[in-house]
Amino acid sequence: MDLFGSYTSPYSRHCRIVMMQLGQPFAFVETNNDMSAKGSPTKRVPFLRDGARLLTDSSSILQYARQKAGQPFLADIDDAERYHFVNTGLEATINTFYLEKDGISPAQSPYLQRQAARIQSVLQTLDTDKLVFANPAPDGILRLACFFLNHGSGNWIVTACRIPGGTSSNNRSSQSIALQKA
């Protein structure tokens, strides 16, 4: 099983962490924009190849990995809501990042102003969220941790730590995540 992604992608990070926690052997293939444009019809990371199967979205990759391990993906409505809510913040953050990288600032674009407001609203809402932590963490919590690793928040402490005996062929991806209120 090959997981194509980048170390900076929160979506790729979430997939790597879950696959390692599940003990599923996989190879992480660091992929840039040119490689993802050729390797995936969505032209983004992550994507996964397992034999003839191609999965092109982190959600389907996570569901596939959990299904192979006999575990539920987004087992209850609270976890599903948190997962999708955090995805909204992630998408807004990534859209803003890439458009600003291309020289378009929020001051120039009502769309980016809305994205910036969406990011702030998501972060403010998450700051009041009552989180219940379990081991292993459900996907909504893992997605939240991956978001904060990329975006940061003054009200949360995110800790990345190594998972001993991870099954990825690449040691850099042997990590787990813990979250706590600051």
C-alpha cells in the first residue's frame, strides 16, 4: 500500500497517523504538486494506491484503512460533526494560503475576507468545544490536531510524538498527536 502525500499536508498527516496506529504496513511517498497532478485525477494529496485501488481523498483513505482494521470511521454524530467542522476550517486556511501565495490578499478579495472570517469563527468555536479524549483518538479529534499543527491556536497545546515500532517505511512519519487546552 502506497500513501502519496506531503509532510506539510494536514490531510496526509492524518492518514499517516491512523495507518500507523492501526499497524497497517504502507510506504509513504513524498509527493509534490507536479507528481500529484500526474498521479491523481484530483491533482492533490493525499492519494493512496493499494493494488488496483486508487483513493483520492483523505476521508476515503481513512474509511478504507479503518474498514480494513475492522474499525468504524466517524463512529458517532459528534465525531462526524467535529471532523467536518474542522475540515471547513482547514479548507478555508489552505485556500487562503494558496491565494495569498499567488499575491491575492484578503484586502483585494471578498472571497478571501469570507475565508478569513470563517477561519476565525472555526477557531473561536473550537476554543469553547468540550472535548472528550479517548485512546486511540477518534478521527474528529485527530483532524483537529492536524489542523492546529498547521494553523496553531493560542488556546491549545499540540504535541507530536513518535510512535515506537511504526509500520511506515519512512521514520519521519512515525508520529502521534495529543491535544490539551492551554
